[in-house]
Amino acid sequence: MAEVVLKNIEKIYPNTEKKKHNLKVTEEGVLAVENFNLTIKDHEFIVLVGPSGCGKSTTLRMVAGLEDITRGELYIDGKLMNDVEPKDRDIAMVFQNYALYPHMTVRQNMEFPLKLRKMPKDEIKKKVDEAAEKLGITEYLDRKPKALSGGQRQRVAIGRAIVRDPKVLLMDEPLSNLDAKLRNQMRAEIIKLRQVLNSTFLYVTHDQTEAMTLGDRIVIMKDGVIQQIGTPQEVYNSPANMFVAGFIGVPQMNFYAAKLVKNGSNYAVEVGGVTIDLSAEKSARLAANNAESQEITVGVRPEHVELKGDASKMIKATVDVSEMMGSQIYLHVNALGKDGIIIVNTLDLGGKQFTLGEEIDFTFPGSVANIFDKDGVNLEFGPHKVEEAEAPKAE
């Protein structure tokens, strides 16, 4: 078992006032991580994602023991870890810059943590050979890091981490130094790797594509605060607020000023001079949250926009840029005074081309509209409630 529990975790740094940031400042200092609650189940793959400076790497380093915890409790495998040395936490960490010893061969790099544990030589050889085979780096065992590509070095760094069979494997933006093709390959390698490792994963990235493809659940952070926790599908389909809606999804969601209109138990949005009825499911959720008629922001993903439909529900837009992406065209448009993107399948166009300045009409189904209030909260779900982590019960 390797359950990890972070209960009311906070990290405060001294306030030097030398750099600008959006973090909360208290009398104690700058609150880099605030009231962080999360229970990571045994063998679960959790991804912390968010923009630079949101506190995700700081949280990871507190789990690793590389940063002191200002307040709160950290449990690994049911044991309180706040004051336990990093080497005694039974965790392993893969860094962004690989952190390999340049004067050692690949084998020596992978052997190093096992030699520190004074493991027998034959057992060390067996573990290194097994890890190298899993990662496809057996032929590189006698080379030094400088003779390897970036992807090969990252495999070695992962190999050095997994030879110890750690309870928890921490990864801090391990793919950020690789090119796009290698990143795709390494994502697939990590997905395969987790199937054969008996570890719990905590992975940090600013790349939401990595988060969506790797995580069982995603923790989205902003300014040191958790914005939403959920499966990739949950945070994509049901974003808690405008920040999550804009951060998750490529290209990002389009946002337009609109009005929510309540008519009995049904709801509609008025946007760009047209009225679009919301689906029964959305209306039921809005009614359950006692949503009233009000000024809102409506969010629609580019892939949900349609160029055909009821003429009375069409919104006018002007094409600024047309990008051919193979099977799809990305139309950068200006609509209702805002820039946005519409994704169109080329098969649906019958060879039609779009020109700069061309006027087009678009609409969207009421089943895909996201309704945000003036504070950016999704009115279907209400304010995101912070998960309350429970400390493990003493046996």
C-alpha cells in the first residue's frame, strides 16, 4: 500500500517584495501553497497542473522532503512524514534536467541509489538489467550521459528512480526539455511503465495535454490554490470556473458576454442578439443551484461551434485567419467584439475556402454551453469545494 495524504498543507516563504506575484501575502509571508487537501490512492496516477508559479512544484517538493511544510500533515503509507528525512520516505524523484552524473556510465548511474543501500552486487545487477529492459536502454548501459539523446537520458533518469521499487514516484516536468515528437513517445512510455510498476505516481506539468493523457485524476492549481480536482473527462466537460475552462482544452474555450434567462424550470442564453435554449440536463442543474436570470459569460469550446443551423440562432463573425490543420481548419474569428476560434472538419466543407475578412455565421447547441457568473464560477456546479483529506487512522 502506498496511499499519500496531504491534509491542510501550506507553504509560506518570507516576503522579500522583490518580485511581483499574485500569491496571497500574510503577516507570516507569501502563501505559496494554501490549504492543499488531497488523498492519492494506492497505485493512482495524479497530475498537478497549472501555470508557472502556481505552487505545483513546491507541493511536489514538500512530498519529497526537499521543502519544509509550514503547516499541515503529510502521510505516506499511513505514517506521518513531516519530519522524516527524504532518504527515509521510500520515494524516488525524476527531475526536469535529468540530474545524471556525467562521469558515470548509464549502469553506474542506475546502480548508485542501490549501492547507497548496500544491496548485494548480484541483486543490484539484476534490478538494473530488469529496469533497463523495461525502458529499452539495455544497449546504452556502458555509455555515458553525454553520448545519449535527451529522450535516452530521460529514460536513464526514470530507470535510476524505479530500480529502488519506491512506494511513491515523483516526476517534476520530466518531459519539458524534449521536442514534441519525443514528448509524445515518452508519454506513451510512462503510460506503459505505470502498468508494470507497483508505485503511486505524483506528476507535475504545465502542459495540459500531458495532464489529460497521463492522469487518473488532475489537480488544477492557480496562485497556490486548488481550483478543481477530477478525472480528465470531468474537468473538460464540467469545469468549475472560467480559469479551469480556459486552461484545459486546446485551443482554449471561447468566452462571450451573455444573459441567462430563466423561464419556469427551463433556461436559455441570450448572446449576440439570438436566444439559445439550454438542454434539459443543464436546466436541471441550474435549477438545483437556484440560478436566477442574470448577466453571465457563456463558454463554448471551438470543436462544439457549428456553421450550420437554425437561421434565427446564428451569430455573425469575421474571419481573421484560416489555418489548415489537415483534417480540420482552425478559423480565428472576431465575434461580438472578441477573438475566438472555430474548428471545422474539412470533410464537412466540400472544398470551401475561407478568406481574410469574410463574414460567416455560427451557432452552438444548448447542450454544450458553459454558464459562468460574474465571478467566473460555473453556475451548474456552484463554487468548487476543497476536498477534505482525512488523516489515516492508527492501526
